Amino acid sequence: MSPTPSCNCFPGATVWLTGLPSAGKSTIAQATAALLRQRGRRSEVLDGDEMRRTLSLELGYSPRDRQRNVERIGRVAEVLSRNGITALVPVIAPYARVRDLVRSWHEKSDTAFLEIHVAAPVEVCAERDVKGLYARHEAGEISGLTGVDAPYEKPIAPDLRIRSHTEPVERSAAAVLKLLIERGLA
Ligand SMILES: Nc1ncnc2c1ncn2[C@@H]1O[C@H](COP(=O)(O)OP(=O)(O)O)[C@@H](O)[C@H]1O
Ligand SMILES: [Mg+2]
């Protein structure tokens, strides 16, 4: 009888960090990746900015292009997580319907999909303004900024809501790790 292949590894998961620009998505994703590395877990950060420079290079910011961008990243995340990687996805993903679509792909392959709302309010995000987007909008140089004059549909029942405006990043990342551990995913 041939031996049954066995694996003592943890299942993968997609951890989608949704929120406004400058809410703290990328920072929390990187901090969480570091915690997972310490535990010997393999993770990959699919950062929205990097994906826009690569996978979605030709896409703009129309509703249709935003949807396509999130769908593409969602497909990649699903493939990674289905194969045992923890995919951390700091991507705005403004439309609830599209986030639900990506979730449904994960359900089809019985792969965990965690939706985390990085919930700093727009006033705090505009104050942080990591990439200067809010200032450029204020100066009339850009339009269609998510949460200002383009829609952002907050998750109604996320797996976790992080108050990234009232706590340090270490605490936010620890909360993500705790959630993964509770769900048997880390
Ligand atoms: N709890 C927190 N979580 C994440 N970022 C925080 C937190 N508190 C303060 N910050 C700061 O807010 C900024 C968030 O920037 P970034 O992670 O690039 O946002 P996003 O990826 O959502 O656009 C960083 O300068 C970060 O240091
Ligand atoms: Mg970011």
C-alpha cells in the first residue's frame, strides 16, 4: 500500500484589507506579513499600488476598470490561498458587490476569505494623505477620489473592523494574526 500523502501545514487564506486611501491597509498588511514570517508561514502581499503598476497597468479608475482591477487581484489571491499561501490584499475594493464576487470564488474552492475593514474615517485619511491624493483633489487636480467624490461601500459585516485611527499598527497587525489563529489559519 502506498503511503497516504500528508501535510501538517495550515490552509491558505485570502485576507482582504479594504478601506479608504491612507487608512492603513498597506502598513497593516506588511506588519501582518512580518508576524506570519516569524511563525514560519508563507504569505504574499498583493498591494493595490503595485498591482496597478503591473497586473492592471492599462486600467484606469472608471467603475468598470475598478471592478476589473479587483477581479484580477481576487483571481490571483484565490489561486495563491487555495495553494496554501496567506494572501494579504491591501486594496481599496470600493464596491461591496465585487468583494462578494471574489468571496464567492473562494467559496467554490473551499478557501478562506476574510474581509477586514480598515476603518479610519475620511478626515483622518485626508490628514495622513500618504500619497498626496487628498491634497491634489482639494487643488482640483484630480477627481473621482474614493470616499470623497467616488463611492466607497463600507463592509456591513466584515470579519474584523480595525480602528486604524485610534490604535498603533502593531495592535492592528496583532488583531489580524489573532483572527487567523482563531480560524485555524495560522
Ligand atoms: N493602526 C494603524 N494602522 C495602519 N497605519 C497606521 C496606523 N496608525 C497610523 N498609521 C499610519 O497611517 C498611514 C497609512 O498609510 P498606508 O498604509 O499606505 O495606507 P493605505 O495603504 O490604506 O493607503 C501610514 O503612514 C501609517 O504609519
Ligand atoms: Mg496602500
